Amino acid sequence: MADKPVPLAEKRLMDVKLGELMSWISTKDLSPNGIIAAVRRGHDRYYNKYINVKKGGIGGIAMLLTSYVVLSYIWEYDHIKHDRWRKYH
Amino acid sequence: MLSRLALVSASALKSSGPLGAGLVQASRSIGTSPQSLAPVPPLPEKGGQVRHGIIPEELFQFLYPKTGVTGPYMLGTGLLLYLLSKEIYVINHETFAAASIGIVIVYGIKKFGPSVAAFADKLNEEKVSKAQEVKDLAVKSLTEAIEEEKKEQWRAEGRQMLFDAKRNNVVMLLETNHRERLHMVTNEVKKRLDYQIDVQNLHRRLQQEHMVDWVEKNVIKSITPQQEKESIAKCITDLKKLAQTAKATA
């Protein structure tokens, strides 16, 4: 607990306190280049953890496909709403 | 093991787009960034753990201290019931389609997973062994080159001996030449001295003969004509006497 105080912009997301969340987001680079860089970083992390290994498993792409299914369900929810069986839950 | 196939195809992928290029670039970022490591670290053996194929192990580890082993399963069940009861997840025709597809996929993965994994491993193995062959060949040729170099250095040392032998040859030639010239000199000198000796002998002989001739001439000159007549008469009487004695004995 005797670490020197880390400036806000360099903290990882899990170390950011809830009250500082908005200011933490404002310190991040939100320009198109920054967003593309962030997407690439995230992709590299995922790729190097699950796919770029000697003996990978099904999890690498299964997680991608599952998240695709879930995301597409969420985007179509307004249309699927009409197939509900009961009106009041 | 499908991700192994994904790796095999991703490294051969040449698709356009930043993500596609990023896919290929991620495994080849050597020397392009300032923090590159010179020998590339080997690939990790196993990837991040995933349970039941779709849930990362980190969730289970995250919930373990508070809820134990069954925590995430309880969370899943509760979440499922909530989604179903509030009809946030609606059961319609798509549910049955998804269920049948899911069953087929799970059955296929369970049955053909290991063989596909072995196949992908074999492909990787071949690639690695080819690269290793190239590396081994290069190392072998370089060590051979080192051996050749050492042998050349040894030969260069041997050339010193060659130079010594040649130097000795040259010295011997010079000495032979020198001695030949000495011989020539002595011969010439001897010839000249012999000539002088012969000249002196010749002188002496000529002097002797001249003296003898002179003595003879003087003797003959001293014989007067009268003495010549007396000697001739004596010779005749002697001859007559001899003829008489010869006639008497015969």
C-alpha cells in the first residue's frame, strides 16, 4: 500500500474508483485514431491470449461466435419483442 | 483446436483491411517497434483456459473466494431463469433452430475435435521443422566455413616454411655460382702461369740449341782443309787395310 500515487490517466480500468470514472474516460484518447488503436490493442490481447498459441482450443473462436450471437440478439430485440408469449411479466 | 486451424489460416491470410493486416502483423512485429526483443520468445503452449467452450476461466477464479466452486453455475442458472421469466430471452422458432444447431455443433466438436487438432498440429510441426532445417543447414554451413577458415590459417603458417625453403634454395644457388667463379678464376690463373712456364722452357731450350749449334759450327770451322786431307787419306788407308784383312779371312 506504499506505492507512489499513479496519475489518473495511467491507471488500469480495474483500479479506477467509481467516482473517478468519468474523469478517467475523459483522459483517454477518443479520436478516430485513438479508437482504432484501442481496437487493435484489444484485438492483439485477445489474439495473443487465445489464438496465437501452440495448442489452442475451441474457446478461441467459440467465444467470438457466441458473442456474435448474443450481440445480434440484443440488436434484434426490438423486433423479437413482438414474439413474447405474455404481455405482463 | 479450431483456433489452431484459425492460426494456420491466419498466418497465411492476406486479406485486406486493417484488421486483416493486423492479424498478420501481430505475429511479425519483430524489429518494427522500438521495444522488440531480438530472439522472438516462443509461443505459449496453451492459451487462456475456457470452460465449456465459451466461458473464460477467469470468471470462475473471480467468483471462487466468495461463492466457492458452484458460484458461477448458480449465477448462470439464476440469470437464465431471470431472462426466461421476464421474457428478455423470448422462446420462438429461432430457439428450436438454435437448439438443434447447438446440438449438432457440440456433437461434431466432441467427435472430430481431437483428430482435427492432431491434423493442425501436424501442419504446424511441418512448418516448424522446415524452418528448423533451414536454421540447422545455415549453422552447419557456417561451422564448416569456420573449419575451413582455421585450416586456411594453418596453411598460411605453413607458407612460412615454404619461404624458408625457397630462401635456402636461393642461397645455395648463389653459393654455387660463387664457387664456380672461384674455380674459373683459379683455372685462368693457372693457365696464365703455365704459359709463363712454357715460355721460360722455350727460352732455355732455344738457348741450349743455339749454343750447341754455335759450338758445332765453330768446331767445323776449326777443322782446316789440310787436316781434312790428312784425315781422308788416313781413312782410305784404313779402308784398304780392312779390305785386305777381309779378303784374307774370306
